[in-house]
Amino acid sequence: MNKRRLKEPYQSLLDELVKALHEKPGDDLVSVVIYGSAARGEATLIPLNQRCLLQ
């Protein structure tokens, strides 16, 4: 199993997501796979004003 740590805040968000997924399907959850810039360690934070627009 490749369990490389992500940069923050992505690691904390992923930890919360995995915890929530475990609560719903429980033992049926097999894996969580992430792709893209966060997985590659290249992600940059969106400035607050842009993030508010996305929410």
C-alpha cells in the first residue's frame, strides 16, 4: 500500500474524507485514490476570494 503523505491542508482534508467514508460503508470501503495536482504534490491554494466563489 502506498500511503504517501500529502501537503497540508490536503492531507487533513483527505483524512477527514476517509474517516467520513468509513462511517458510511464501513468495512466495505476498499480504497481511496486521489489524482491530480494534490496527489503529485503540485497543488496551490486558491486565494480566499476565489474559494468563496466556488463554494
